[in-house]
Amino acid sequence: SFEEQTAQYWREWSRRLAVPLEWQEAVIRAAITLKLCTYEETGAIVAAMTTSIPEAAGSGRNWDYRYCWLRDAFFVVRALNSLAEVETMETYLRYLSNIVREVDGEHMQPVYGIGRETHLIERTIDHLPGYRGMGPVRVGNQAYEHFQHDVYGNVVLGA
């Protein structure tokens, strides 16, 4: 069944990890969670698999984090590398290489789509109430327009 195949995949994947005996179950669970944030087809690593979960109840600070933030992706790569899981780094490097090639000397954004999309135009979906009624629900992220100069350091560290 699909469930059995999925469980087998994760058992085999986690067997390859160099996990300390202490806290083994928690470390494996965390590693699986990080791995689930990767988009296998391109190597992108998303900051979250959700959109519009409020930062604080009723704050209206509900953002769409279903994108690859170069800073956050570096930390995922580093964490998985510390467990001897290098495949994520290799696919992420391919993703980064494609972005660098496409940027061709222009400004690098702090965030890209999983398919290397550059225009992540932010809009609200007004007919959806949001998490526990605490909208707005947002799609896209205006941060793609930001200039964050640390992005270059994160590209180097990610490589």
C-alpha cells in the first residue's frame, strides 16, 4: 500500500543518517520534518508548508512562507549535513546554481519560488476566513522586492 511504501522510504532514508544515540527518535523526527520542506524536483527548500498562520493571535501578521528563503535554506542544509545527509545539499546547490545563472550579475532576491519564480506578488484571498478566523489569508510574499545584502553570504555558506 502507499502507506507501507511511504513508511519504508522514511525508514531507509533515516537509516543513512549519522544520528547520536541520545535523543535519537527526536533527531530523526526533526530531520524528517526538515527533509519534508524540500522540493525534490528543483532542490528548493521552503521555509514552511503553510500560509497565513498568524505570528500572534489577532495580529494580522499572516504571511505566506511557502517559498525558498535563501537564509533559511542554508540552515536546513547545515542541519542535515551534520547528520551526514548530503543529498539535500547537492540538490539545493543545483537550485542555487540555476538562480545565480539566471540572475546573471543582477540583484539576488532573499526569496524565490520553488520553481525559481521571481515575482511572488502578494495578494489577499478575501473570501477565506484564515486560521481560526484570524485572516487575512495571503498568497505570495512581497519580500521578493527587498534588498537583503546578507543573501550573498547565505549563498556562499549554502555552497
